[in-house]
Amino acid sequence: MVYVPGDRVGDYSLVRRLGQGGMGVVFEARGPDGARVVLKIPHFQLLEEPGARDRYHRELEVTRLLDHPNVQRVVATGVVARGDMPYLALEWIDGSLLRDHLYDGSPVGVDEAVGIAIQVCDALDYCHTRGVVHRDLKPDNLMVGRDGRVRLIDFGASLLEGATRITTSSNSPALGTPDYMSPEQVQGHRGDARSDIYSHGAMVYEMLTGHPPYRGDTALAVMAQHVQSSPSPMRDRVRGIPRALEAVTFKAMRRDPATRYQTMLAFRTDLQNFKVLDADAIWREAPGEGPGRMPVTLGMRLPALRSMAPWIGVGVVAAIIGFAVGAMGLR
Ligand SMILES: Nc1ncnc2c1ncn2[C@@H]1O[C@H](COP(=O)(O)OP(=O)(O)O)[C@@H](O)[C@H]1O
Ligand SMILES: [Mg+2]
């Protein structure tokens, strides 16, 4: 059975399809009182798969647990006509995806990027302190309301700490963009709060520079870079990014989870206070750590080299003249 606009699901009538993930369909719908909601309905094919069923129940359980201004709210839940697969009715957010709001390929101003990033930290700090890890942080799973309030959506890949493991590769949602995936998730680990911190760092990198940290022709190429490479220094991509803000962003993206920010609150505090932070002190914290190393060597030297460029030019010309004069004198 395929849902189409006009169909009824529980108390709701479907208006238009918003999206279709690996696990289900997402519709705009109207409730009995005419209120607009978002309805997430599982695919019927998944009814027979216990793993998928567990995952849906988990998303429902997790989402119902959360009540925060920066997290999408559940309006109601119910079960679809066949089987005990739950559907989720979520508050309608009048706004746009962070992806569409920001990413037209050009960087966002520092103040706006930091303002959004702090709200994302608030949402996730709240989730993490309740034992919920999102695990699929990306600009497609964040919405910005017309009022500027950011909301975290889509807990379809989330994990409740202490709960039995239900996520295996066989029932994980189809792999989306690997642009924000933490190195440990790339390597097959389930991920914890610090994986969300990495993904958030990658989003901040993209907001400030206009590009995600890594590019590649295939998902695999991008995934490999998360494990092995260092993103290029942000200040080489966009002039004017404050040094300390770059250092803070890279600290969130350190490859070794043990050297990253350990909590969203710590990341939030540094984002809020970057103007008074000592960038060099942050780089020095993890000198051997990949993502932090590039800007220490390149980020610090390149601008210095750039400002010295005219003198280097003068030096080279003087050397050539000197060499020529010397050579003539020898003749
Ligand atoms: N609360 C909401 N208000 C308005 N649109 C929403 C809302 N939640 C989701 N959407 C839209 O539905 C799409 C899919 O939602 P999402 O929860 O990310 O599910 P999935 O990624 O599994 O398809 C989003 O990209 C967005 O366009
Ligand atoms: Mg989504």
C-alpha cells in the first residue's frame, strides 16, 4: 500500500509528501482540529522486519522523551492500520531546512553561524544529558523557523544510552551524506555524544567556509578522509574568520574523541566566548592530533608568508641582480 495525499492515518489526513527516507514516508497532514502537523509513517514492507520495527519504536520512544525549545516536539502518536507500527505526529515548523536556509555555497557571517551553532549545542546538550545521541546530525536534519529558532529533527538514527543495541548495518537507514560523519562512525562504531560533537564541528566548518570539511567523488572517498586527513585551514578558504573560532571548530573535529570537547556544553561555552580565547593554547592542547595540526603549521605560516610576499619578491630580484653583477664581475 502506498500513501497518497487525501488518505487518512489515524486522526490525520495527508496533505502532501515532504520526504521519503529508507524507513518511511514523511507527510504534511492536518489534524482533527485542522492543525498542520508532520506525520512520519513507516514503510509497510518493514512491518515484517523486527529490526525495523524496533527502530521505529525507538525513534518514537526517544522523541517523546524530549521537550526542549530547540528540539522538534511530538504532537501525538498512534499505530498504523496494519500491524503495530507506530506513526509519529510532530509539530509543524514554519521555516526551512538549515541546508536550504544557509548553504547556497557561500559562507555565512560569523555572528549568524555562531548563533545557529549555539542553538544546536543547546538542543544536543539537552539530548545528551538525557542519554540520547542523535547520530545523524546534518543540515538536512535541522530546521530554522521564521522566528530564527533552530530545531533539531529526525531522531531516526538516534540511540538511547543503556538501551539494547538495535542498530546493525542491516537495519541502519540508507547511508546519506558522509560529510558530517565522525571517524569512529565511519569505522563502524555506534558513536556517542562526542560523535555528535564532531558532526556539529563539521557543520560549523561548513557554515563558516561554505564547504564541508572534505570533498570527494564518492562517499567512500569522503569517509576515508574523516579517518585519515585534516580539513584545510578555514582561514585559507575565507579571510576574516577569527583564529580562535577556527581553533574551536577544529577542536570539535579532532579525530580522537578523547581530545575533542567532551560535552556539548563545553563546545557551546567556547563558541560563545571565542573572542577571548587564546587560539594557540587550543592548538597546543593536541599537537599530535590530525585536524588540529594543519592550521598550526599552515594556518599560522601562510598568512605570515603572504604578508612577507612583497619582501620575498624584492629579495629574489635583489639576489638575481646581485648574481648577475657578480657573474659579470667574474668575467
Ligand atoms: N516539523 C517539520 N516541519 C516542517 N517540515 C518538516 C518537519 N519535519 C520534517 N519536515 C520535512 O520533512 C523532511 C523529512 O523529514 P525527516 O524527519 O528528516 O525524515 P527522513 O530524513 O527520515 O525522511 C524534512 O527534510 C523536511 O523537509
Ligand atoms: Mg532527515
